[in-house]
Amino acid sequence: MKPFQGIFGQEAAGALLFAAVESGRLAHAYLLAGPEGCGRLSMALDLAACMICPEEEAGFCGDCRHCSRIFSLSHPDVRLTIPRTAQTTPEEEAALLEARAADGVTPLRFPGNTGTGIGQIREIEARLSRKSFEGRGHVEIILDAHLMRREAANALLKTLEEPPEHTLLILTTSYLSGILPTVRSRAHCVRLGSLAPGLVEEVIARRTSLDPEAARELALAAGGSPGKALAMAARWEGEGENRAPGLLRLLAESRDQEKLLEAAGDLVRELGRDGLLSLCDDMACAVQDARRVLAGRAPIRPGVVSTGGFTDAFLAEVQENFFRCGVRLRANVSPAMALEAAMLSLGENGRE
Ligand SMILES: [Zn+2]
């Protein structure tokens, strides 16, 4: 199987990596940088399979026991490091990986203010110091590398500089400027881009049951990220806890700044940075639905957003504010500041 083929819209990056695989000149460390949901993990797994699969010279077969475990995120020598909180348990980690392997869209993120700590880097070092289980080498994938704490990043430098033999390190990030220059300079950076809305629409149409019009709106809301669009579609189609409708209602009804500040504080405490990022996506879905109803169309998720009492100007402002909130959160602005800015700066004229 030719690697990097199934990663929609990333043909340039794929061609670059394939050339390295084909000529047997894979670097020992890659930094895959691109917006959330653009295919960074898929690319990392293809790279891992290229190194581990014994069936193909330049590529991977896709169905040997190595390949199947790599793509179900359960290969003992292909390990993922996910930013976590002090409370995250190994069971939660296993459950998250299982959920992602099953649906292909669950974001590999924990709620709360997560980071990759020095303990996790020590775990990587310990694994690399042992023989690989299957004797085909080690692949370590460090997700959201911009969330590595400083001491963790510094601890990783030595391994990045001189990795043990038969080791491939892959870092992914959606925020390249959040990576320490010392880390960046030791890894081969591959940039992945956003997709044109038309391409994202195609991915959604292929993988969900949403109608074409909904797929188009979702593609626009997801800003060029198929992964994000699919995750939003899953939230749109699924049940799950969704705080967006309640928050939308609160924003529409309350002019009391104290009350809004308090609500923002509660959300920050409960959800943390990553949970707030999901909330921003949920707000985008909720607003989209409310606007559809205002325009006399059926909501994509009927019965979730109670639509009375919103004006289009208000909804447009909420959409803009929460889009900005997401950008700020990804740029490591404090979650409280980002959310307060989104909630407290809504003009009065948009409300009823
Ligand atoms: Zn294989």
C-alpha cells in the first residue's frame, strides 16, 4: 500500500514523506504541524507503519498484524503520548484511545488544563531503553507537542538529538510557535495545510449521513479541518452532554456582568482549555442551528437549541466571539481570559 494516500488534501506533505520512505532516508524525528483535524495523526500512523510493517519495502501492507494494531492504536511499540492532567488515569487514557480507534474522530484530548509533563518523557525514555516488543523498533508519537511543559521539552532534547537505533519520534502540533526553538530545530518539520471548504464538504458527505446543505455549512464552520468537521458532525448527530444551548440562552438573556463572570469561571474550572475548545465547536453548531431556524429552515439537530428570542445580529456576534475564543485558546491565552472576552463583550443591540 502506498502510504499517505488516504490523507485528504495533504498530497504535498504526503509526497514529501513518501520520497523519504522510498529512498530509505526517513529522518529520526518529525514535527507534523497543521490545524486541528487536518490529518496529523493519520500521517503519523502511516509513518509508523512504514517503519514497522515487515511486508513492504517502501510503505506498508495495511493488513498484517502489525499494521492492524498500529491503526487501532494498540501496537505495543507504537506509543502515543497525550497531554494529561494530574488526575488523568491510565484507564481513562486507554478508554480514550479505544474510542478514537473505534470512531476515527474522537479528539485525543482530555478535559481540563492538560500538559505533557516530565514524567511522560521519562516513560518514553524508559520504553526506548528497552528492546522493542516485536523487534521492529520503536515509534513514539507525542501529540500536541506545544503542550509539553518546559522541563518536559528540555528533557526530550537529548532523545531528539541522539535517539536510540530503530527509533522514530513524531511530534504533532497545531501551534508551531508554541514549540521551543530547541525542539523545532531537532526535528524535521512537515507542514500540513487547511483544506478548501469544498474538500471538507466531500469528506463529510462521504463519512456522515448529513444532507449536502448541512455538510456545506459544517465545512464552512470547521475552517478547513476535516477532522474538526467530522467531530462536529458527530456532536451534531449524537446525543452527549452539550452545554452550548444553555450558554447561548444565558448570553441572550443576561445583561448581568457579575453573573456572566461567575458562569465563565465555572466553565473554566469544569472544562479546562480542551473542554472549552470543544465548547467553542458546540457553540458554532448551536449558533448555526439557531440561524437556520431564524431563516425558516429546519435545524440540523432538532430540539437541541430553543430558538426563540435570538436575533441574527446577536447570533452573528456570538459566532464571531466564540471563533475568536477558540483561536485564543489554541494560542495559549489563559482560558479564563479567552472565555470572558467571548462572553462579556457581546453588544447590547443584538439582544432582544
Ligand atoms: Zn503490514
